[in-house]
Amino acid sequence: MSVVDEPEPRTQTFDKAALKRRYREEREKRLRPDGNAQYLPLTGRFAHYLTDPYTPVTRREARADHVTFAFIGGGFAGLVTGARLAEAGIRDVRIVEKGGDFGGTWYWNRYPGAQCDTASMVYMPLLEETGHRPTEKYAHAPEILAQCQRIGRQFGLYENALFHTVVEQLAWDDEAKVWVISTDRGDRFTASFVGVGAGPLHVPKLPGLEGIESFKGHAFHTSRWDYAYTGGDPSGAPMEKLRDKRVGIIGTGATAVQCVPHLARTSGRLFVFQRTPSSVDTRANAPIDPDWFASIASPGWQRRWLENFTANQTGGGANEDLVMDGWTDLSRRIQARIAGIPRDQMTPVAMMAAFEDSDFEKMEEIRARVDAVVTDRTTADKLKAWYNQLCKRPCFHDAYLQAFNSPNVSLVDTDGRGVERVIPRGVMAAGVEYELDCLIFASGFEVGTPFVQRAGFDVVGRDGLKLSDYWADGMRTKHGIHVHGFPSLFFVQPTQGANLISNVPHNLTEAGQTIAVMVREALDRGAREVEVTREAEQAGIDLLLTGPGRMMLGSQDCTPGYYNNEGQDPGPAAKLNVGYPAGATAYFKYIDAWRSDGAFEGLNFR
């Protein structure tokens, strides 16, 4: 274990008023009235972008049977829930997944350079249970996908799984006390309990550019990387087929930060089209030493690391930092500044000012890093992010900025306006035509759209109640898991629980454990339904509304992005997109006690 001294608050050397003014100016030039509507779904004429390039679809018989537990989604949420159910002796679990294997976002995202941006030791689920030692501090996608498959094998989750299968209907049969699940493969089967883990990073979107369908070259979305065209593979083999190609990539978020260095190494010419630069801090990835790992991997090691990361990242009172990454660095800075406030001046306003100062300091360092790395001054200036670090997903990389020193790489900055349009031979940006052989969309996934749109189906509960109607004014749950009127249905996601966005798998693992305990209890009691009471659900909502709200993350003062609904007013429902008021560490302690005491306060077992 490494004990890390808290960083001393630094002397303020920046003009706070000038920075706020610059941030506001950069935000305003990027605001668009269409918000999330600026993006295109991959349907109709773009449906071919959704083809699975990794696994062929195989024929199978439609299912018309019954299972104890069905889970919709084969990513981390489904895997950790299935594993916890298996540990509880519940083996009759069916995972329904639209991909060709387990993995979720890690099944689809195999673009070159893909890796986690939270440390492997806390990001990869069930490491201790599977006995896997991460090979590096930030594991690459093939290793994460292999861990997903390892979980599936170890806990027997392949036996009942339905891959390349999309749920179309999910409805409660109140007479039979089961859920009826219908799919696009002709399945119509039932389940006593259902889990839903349709995460936010599985529905690709395209930029709504004029002429996008007119491009005559080769095009694909990063989540469907076409190695047949580029050459190379997910493990990092050079993309030799791009040696004579003019390649363009639209988007400079986390995906582009990871794949641009690989494209830069092999493309004849690479044009990176930028609307808003990412903040790119040092990653300092390194192999994990087997001897060191053996010294720390005593029983319960991953839980200790998870709790330590969460405590450091959310101000939970940790005295040491085991992970030591960009997330915990920013948090320690904030905590040190707050600790420096005289006791008689410790007010919410003073604490927010300390938070702001820490963020300004960190972003100044990140902008200075651009100057230190990028040799061309004009390019360096365009790569600087002018917003608070938590306005967008922070990025960490040690090759992205360096890629712009390569003579074959050109940054095409659009000063916040984005690419103008696509033409048959390339794109128009900043009044200039760029001829391209290949156009890559690093435009991300649907995040701010309604749940039903992302999931692809509505949920029909008791008395025909639709989830879309019940959540019309905002998400309503207890713990982010249980919904009144939808018995024996469980959601696995962060919102209204810990809401720990810096390490989502921690949220999912705790939710999966909670569900397994409840289902085991229901089966032992002979109960056919588990449902949260309306009063308990409302009490949970009332508690959430006592918290500080969304604060910096997703603030409407931020530059537009998926964190803040593209800068548009998200409406009153957004006030419920929050977490436990006392913070993530407190929530994890609370939910552990809640599921362990046997009372299951707020639930009815019938």
C-alpha cells in the first residue's frame, strides 16, 4: 500500500474572472438549439452501421420456456448480477444480449487503443473471484473482453444465454406472476424475476451532418471498427491497409483520444475534425508487477481497493491512496483546499470556491501540458480545453497530444461549429474541402435520450402501466433498483444509488449483490413477487432531493456535451438524475447494511 500525502494548496496564479469569461465565451459559441436532436440514430439508411463485424449470427430455435431470472444486457451489469445469483445458488439465469458474446460496450468497442480510463484494479469486475491479475494499470479492451468471457464461463452464464437477440417486449403477467419476454428472434419465454442493464454506451449515434449519406468512400462508427478495411486488429497490430489512405475522424472525445495515435502511425494522411477539445491529462500506464500484486492480493483485496478509490474520489475520509490516478489527484487537491479554510469561514460558498480553485489549477496544468508536448503553437492553442474538468469526461493519455507532432496528422479545428457537411469525396469544414478515402465517426453513444429509446423497448407493469409513462416526469426508484408497480423487476445502473460516475462498475457490482440477496430471500420465502411500496419509493425520492444536486458534473454552465444535455435545459426530470445525498461511500455502506439485516425495509414479498 502506498500512503500519499495530501497535496498542499497552491498559490492562486490565475485570473479567475478571466478564466470564467473565457469558459463562458467558449460555451456560448458551441450552443445549438437542437441539443441531442443534432445526432442521428443508426436506423433506416444508416442501419448497416450496426452490423456485427466480429461474430457471425447463427441460427437457433426460438425459446418458449421459463427461467427463474432473465437479465437484459450482457455487459458488466448482467455479468456481475448473474455471477452473484450463481453464488447464491440460483443457476437458472438467462442473459439476453444483442451482441455475439458477453462484454457489452467492451464487445462492441474494439477500436485500436481502446482501454479503460479508470485503473484496472477497480474497474474490472470480479477480479478476486476469477483469480485474474490485470496485466497493466489501465487494461486494454481485449483483456477486459476476456475478463467478461471469463466471468461468463466461471459462473455458467453461457449455458442459457441468448446472443444476437434483441428484446422487443417486456410485460408483467399478473395472473401467472411472471414476466413475459419477446424478442426479435421469435422467442416468447417467461421469467420469475428480470434484471435490466441496458447501459448508456451501446446505442451508437452519428452527427446530423448534411450529406452524410452521400459519402462515396469507406465509412464506419468506431464501435463497429472495420479491420477488414484498415488492417490491424484490436490487440494493436499496425493498420497497414491505411498507408496510402486519406483518413478523417469526426470527434475528439475519449474514443478519439485513444484511437488517433494508432491512426497517426499508419495513415497516409490523418485529419482530426474537432469541435471541442478534450482535456487530456497524463495517464502513466505501466505493467502490473506480479510480485507486487501477490503482496497485496490478500483476501478481500479488491473490495478494499474499491472502497479506497471511492473514498478518495468522493471525499470519504481516506488516509491513503491505493490507486493514485487522475481522478483521485483532483479529489485530493479539492480536499486539501477545503481543509485549508478556517473553521469559522467553513461555509458552502467557501467550499464551492475551493472546489472551483482546485479545478482551475488542474485545468491550467492540463493546458500547460499541451504547450509542453505539441510543437506547433497554433495547433497547441487549438487543443486546449476551456472548461471545468468535470464538464466533460476527463481523458488521460500519453500519446494523443504527441500524435499532432507527426507530419501526416492535421488538426482541423472548427472553432466550436463542427464539420459543415459531408460531400461525396470528403467533408467540408471551416470553409475548406477535405478529400478523404475513409471517414470514421467517433461520435459516441446515446446518453441523454429517454430510457425506452435507448433500451429499444418499453416495460409494461401491473395493470398495463408503462414505464415510459411512470417515468414521464423523471426516474422514480428506490436505490436506483426497484420501481413500484413493476414487481420482481430490477435495474442495474448508478443513478439514484451511489451515482459514482468515475467508476461505474462499482455501482453495478453492489446492485448485483443486492439483487441476488433479494431473489434468494424471495425464493426461500416462497414469494412470487418482490415489490417496493409506493411510500418507500417516495421516501427515497424525497431523500435524493435533499442533496446538493448535480453541482459541477453536468452543470448548465458547462460547455455542451452529454453530461449536460448538450447545454440545453434538461427539464425538471433531471433533478432526479442524482445519487445518495451523503455521497457514494456512505451509500455503499448503507446498501450493504440494508441487504444484510434481513428486514429489506420498504419491500413487500408476496
